[in-house]
Amino acid sequence: MTFCIEKINTSFRTIKFYDVSAESSTEFPDRMSLMEVRLQAQEDEITLLKSSLADALRKLRLHDQQIPLHKPSTSDRCTQTEPWIPNHETVPLALTPAIQSLSLEDALPESIQFTDETPIKLRREEEDAFEEEMGKDQTWSSLVEETIQPTTVRTLQQQQSKGSEDSQGSCPQTPTSSSPAPPKELASMLCILPFILLTGQSIKMFIRGRPITMYIPSNILNYEELRMDLPSQKLDLDWVYGYRGRDCRANLYLLPSGEAVYFIACVVVLYHIRNQTQRHYQKHTDCVRCLAIHPDKVRVASGQTAGVDKDGKPLQPFVHIWDSKTLVTLQQIGLGTFERGVGALAFSSSDNGTFLCVIDDSNEHMISVWDWNKNIKHTEVKSTNEAVLGVDFSPTDTNNIISCGKSHVYFWTLSTGTLTKKQGIFGKYKKPKFVLCFVFSLTGDVLTGDSEGNILTWGKSTFQIMKQTRAHEGSVFTMCILQGGAILSGGGKDRKIIRWSADLAPERECEIPEKFGAVRTIADVDGEELLVGTTRNAILRGTFSDGFVAIVQGHVDEMWGLATHPTQNIFITCGNDRQVCVWNAGDHKLDWCATLEVREESGLCADFSPNGAVVSVGLSTGRWVVLDLQTKEVVSDLTDGNEQLSVMRYSPDGSFLAVGSHDNFIYIYNVTEGGRRYTRFGKCTGHSSFITHLDWSKDGKYIMSNSGDYEILYWDVASGCKLLRNRFESKDREWASYTCVLGFHVMGVWLEGSDGTDINALCRSHSERMVAVADDFCKVHLFQYPCPKPKAPSYKYEGHGSHVTNVRFTHNDSHLLSMGGKDTCILQWRVKGAGTGDHSKEHLASSSSVCSSSSSPENGR
């Protein structure tokens, strides 16, 4: 057999990238994003090619051993050179009309081609064992299904009505040259479209041309008549963990209601500091990037980035103006006008907030002025090709606007519907690389903070520097004007907050703890108490005298690991920032956090032991550690291989721990001393790609696992980590958890057009009545469980601004936790609706016995 790799088909995924610092130019992230997308697509394709090659070699060996089994007798009228024609039971469900003349040979990935020399065996060795045991009296037509000829690889070509009649009692006819050719667009679509092929007691699901066989449980009386309904439960956003301070500025304000307003991902959070409650503005469709507060301190403007849809097409950014009391959207402006995103915005002050100034993220950073209440754009002009970091109106004159950014300060004048600019002249003073922030003094002068650590005083009419004040070591990231004219400044490298008099004489200073990073923004509470947003995504509250404590905390880099406690409202998260965080879902706060010692290591997966005393965390280097929840100490530290770990899972009774690795192995450990001692029991060997998910059976003897090449394998751990060749025997096995994304009971969660990497994680509820899904398009889905049929209806929830990496239900199913990747956001959803009850196998059996001719319900929104 010869493989000819003609080209690599790239499959674009929704990947969000965030600037490492505000000092990056707009062009560099674009190039970096393109390269990252191409690299990811190539890595995915290489993985598939490797697994396809391994399968082909394995099938060749099996073919050489089993030629006598598949050789037809001389009495058979059909020859092996003639194509296999499926009967009505083997036509893909819901695709019958469209593929009557379509060969799956055309639907194979173009990167893999087969020669005409050797038949290819479709099913693997474990399926052959099942067929030998269950179907010794097979007819020749069923054997042809097993051995597919090179000229009709995985053929699904059906005859026309006349051909079907002629085929009764005779051989199927070879298609003639006059037969209609399959549509090319349909053939290319089937390369990635997960579709279902019903063959007796099994279902075949195809992802990117690869068949995945799943056996129908015994309690399914009629698969075709199964009814898929929306789940009886729904989700409601309960709490948002995190704050976006790493790469945004001027995004923390205090409202008269006592609520701090800030954003993360696609959600603007209104956090009542004293009551410790949250409300959420959720009308944005992608990541929020900037905020502005109206002079009435009630209305809020928020701008978002453009983002892309699931097909990689750009979406249009916009600005929403909304009421902070009612959370009602008052106006949407700029849809179709702004490019890439909204980088900065500000309300006018002297005219009671009639106008809104917006600067977008296009190459020219277009600056526009809007009468937002009438949705009228008064003017728009190019600003600069350099990064723009801030904009604001003069507090005394709506016609004067200031903007700042990379190596510039611009003084804009609005006259007769036209904006004109004058550039600030640095003269004898060193021109900073970045002007990062500015405020207006009570005298009308403009004070700017820059990357050199200086505060520059600019004359309100001369546009020249009047005074330079050395303020901080490193950058001046933010400034805030107090009611009496005093000024606050926040430093980067020195992490200091300094209070200055109106004439810039230092009065008081303090330093925030190093673990919170640098000062990103400051909000005045009452002249004494302050709110401080930091570059490590924390919000601090405090005073110069008493110091500062964190009231909001979050991760600062991509997150993947998530696990919930078996008996308490506690969950753990870990990610690329080397932080392992334990959270209290009831109190909505961070209980404690540990930092991994090795700088190159990151946490990728975690699981609590069934007794809840310890938690194991898998790292990116093949190392894994076990932490005691009470003492916060490491009680075990082991390493398996040198590749990253992808899943940690304790058996239901806690006697075993399974460790899934990217080296294609599952390592099994005996667990003793209440989860504090681990000894190697065995290793599961058989996957041809990296382990992605695994689950234990309820009796703790078996494991179901998924791999990166869309493989489902079953293991008998109690018998020495033995691979179960006959997968048919596992069809009725009950699983203690269900996190595998591939399996009969969750087959319906795969949406039309999925390419196999679109679902990052799923989790079945403890009641076994619903399953939550984390996808690559920033969405959380809630399906009924079980969900074994395609196009199953679901509720879809938005809020994340990046690929959702993980989901988990709390121990009593009262809440669902979802975790974003690059958006560093954790969303806690309240589960509402019908109460949980017994396991749903009774529901599945009853559904299978109901005959319904109606179409499946539409997807829930």
C-alpha cells in the first residue's frame, strides 16, 4: 500500500490571542496569530496522518493473516472486484437523499490516497473478534462490508430504482459511465462532517473520514425511534471569577450604587463590594476591551473586539451604551464602522455626556465622535498607525479631545464637524516610547504618565511641556484625579501607589504585594479608600494606612485543569501561569493558591480523591503531584514519561489512580493511606495517539478512554490493564463519570460540521440527566443525557471570549463551572429547572420504545 500526501488541508479553529503588553504594535499580533493558527492546523493534520498510517499498517498485517476468511467461494455470483451496495439498514441516518450516488472514496481526506493493489480492512482486530463470535453464519454480502475494495473504498453508492430491482437475486451492477458524479462540495463536506451509519447492533460515526464504531446498549429497543429532547434544566450565570487587567487599562470604576464595574471575557461585572453580590451585563458577543462611565454615573459604554465565527470569518465590533441600574441596552453604535475592535472610548463631560468618542483597532486607529443617543456619527478621521492607549474629552470643553499612545500625545479640536489634531512637542525632554495615561488637572492642564516613569505637565493652550516630574521606577501605568485636586499615580516596575498634591509634591505612598503584579488602574472610593486593578488580574481594596487585600482574583494565562470536590462546594483550577488554585464556590472566593516551583511547568489536569482529602495535579512535563487540602503540602511527587499529562482520574472507591499521557499510555497506580501513597500497578498500552479523556466504570474494574486520533478503547484494569479486544462486551457497562467526548451516550453532542477538535471537554451530571459541553467557539452547551442521536437539541450559553477548555458540575449538581482558555475567566452557572433524580437509563429505555414521526426539536438558545 502506498500513501501519497498531496496537500495538507488546514482547518481553522477559533483561537483568541491577547497582546502580551499594551506596548505591542497592532501588526505583530496579527502575524503571530496567523502563524499560530497555521501551526495548530499542521499539528492536527500530522496527528491524523500518523494515526492513519498506524491503522493502515496494522490492517495490512491483519489482512495477511485473514485472507482465507474473506475469500469468496466459487458458488458466489458476486466477485470481489464488484462494488458493495448497502441495503436500507446501512444508509447514513438523515443523509439518505443526499448521498444516493456518493462514494466515501470521494469523502476521504485528500492527504491520503490508496493504490489499487491491496484491499483495505475497515474494522480493527477487536471488531473482527466480535464478528467471529457473533456472526459465524455471515453471508457474503456482510463479509464484503468488512473487506472494502480499492476501487470503491468505503463505498456508499446506491443503485437507482431499476438497478435495485435487478439486484434482487443477482449481483449488484457496476456503475456505468453515465451515472451521475457525486457533488464535489458534498464530498468535501463529508470529510469533516460527523455522520452516523447504522449497521445492525452498532453505530458508525465518521469524523474527518475516520470511522468510530459504537455498540448500541441492550436497553435500546429501537435506535431509530429514540427521541432527543431539550434538557429539563437550564443554566443561569451566577458568578464570574477573574478580572482583565493583564492587557487592558482604565477598566475599573465605582458606581454610586456601591458597585465596582469591570469586565472579563464577554461579561461586564457589577460587583457590590459590601454585599458581595454580582450582576452581569451579557449583551456582548466577544471580548470586552474598554469601558467609559457617563457623567450621570448610571449609564455605561462598553466596547468589544471583533472576533471570528466558527468558520473563521470576522465579526463586526460595536459599542453598547446601557443602564447600570436595569442592565437594559440603550443604544448600539458603530456596527459596520469599527474594524478589529474598539480600543478606547470616552463620554464628553461639559455637555452632560451628549457625545461619545471612540477609537478603533484598525491600522489607522480611526477616531470618531458620536451623538450616541441619536446614533449619529458626527465625524471620523484617521488617528495614527501607532498603538493608541487612551482618549478623553476636556472636562470644560467638548470641542477639545486628548489621545495618547506609542510615542505620541495628540490634542484634537472639533470644529464644524471636523477633527483636527496637533501633536504634543517634547522639545528638550526625552521622548518616551509610550505615553500610557493622562488626566486633566483642576487648572485645565494635561498631566501624562509615560514609560520613562515621568509625569509631564502640558500647557492647555501651548501643547508644550511645562514641567517634568520623576514619579516611578519603570512605567507610570495609571493616574487618577481626586475631588480636591490631589493626584494618584500607579507604577509598573516599582508597584507603588503615590498620592501627589495639586502641584505634584509627593504626599503618601505604598507598595502593593508582588504576587498581584503592577498597578494597572486606580478607582477612588471616598478619598481615602481605593480600588486597584493589577496586571496579574486582581482587584485590591484598601488604604495607604492599612494596606490592600484582594477582593477579586484570577488566573493570568491559559487554563485547562478543572476538578470539583466530591462532597463540598470546592473546585480546583490550574493552567499555564503555574498557579494551582482552590476556590470556594459557595463563598465565591479563592481559598488558597500554590505556585509550581519549576518555571517551565504548567498544570493541565486535576482530580480530587473520592475521600476529598487530596487532589492530584498533572503537569506539562510528565510530572504529577498530590496536594493535601488541609496542609497544602505536596504528599506525593511522581513522573510518568516526559510528555504532558492530559487527564487524572481516581477510581470510584479511590483505590486506583489513572494517569493519561501524551505518550499514548495510561499509567495505573495503587492508592493507599487515604490518597497519600502511590505505587505503580500497570500501564495500558494500545492507543496510537495521545490520551485525551478517560472514565472509570462504577465497579472500578474497567476504563474507557479516548485519544487524539478519535479512538475509543476499553481496558480491564483488574486483570492487569488488559485491552478489551471485544468492545461489544462493554456496551452495557455503567460508568462512574462520563467525560469522554466520544461514546455512544454522547454521540449527539457533536454538531454538524465538527472536525473532531471542536469539543474540548464534556461532563455528565451526577444525576445522569444532563451533559454539559465545552466547545472551541466560546460556547457552553447543555444537552439531555443520554444523547446518542445526531442533531440533538441543546441550550447554548455565551460569556466566554475564548475556547472553553473544561466544564464540571459541583458535587450536588447545583452549579456548573466552565473555564475559558485565553480569556482566563471562570464562569459559575446556576442549574435551574426540574430536580435531579434517579439515573436516566430508564428514560433511555422508555424513549426507545416510543414511536414518534415528528421532527427533532430545534436547538435551544
